[in-house]
Amino acid sequence: MSTKDRDFSRLSIHKKAIMHLKDQNVEGDVKNLSLKGAFIAVRCQLGLNDMVTFTISDIARCLRAKVVRVTDKGVGLRFEKTLLD
């Protein structure tokens, strides 16, 4: 996806995140964040279209998101609701 296709600008940040998927917790590092999504560097590969609930240190709690991109460096998430909802 090119930056032209995005609805919201992304901010480069470095915060810890904990994602909850089924019965496991996966820790990662938020690399960028927008109102509608984020890219999180993780060691454990999540699957495309997995639904996760996650918390970003000092920013947000219990966000629900869908994995929309998987790379060797992490996952791209699309939030169910924007950060302002």
C-alpha cells in the first residue's frame, strides 16, 4: 500500500505493545501509528486477517484490530474504530 492510499498520516513512534490473540499474549514494538492503524514489530508471526486486542503503553488500551499485512519485520493492523472513537 502506498502512502497515497492511506486515509490518515502515520506518526513514527516507539512504544511497547501487548497484543492478545486467542489464549496468547504477544509483545511487540509500535513503529508507526495513525488514527486507523499501526505497524508493530513482532517476533511471533501473526496470521493475515487475525483479530487481536492490544494495548499501547501510555497511549491506548483494549483496541481491537485486524491484521492486514504480514512482513518479516512485523504486522500492519487496521483498528475497528479510530483512536478518537
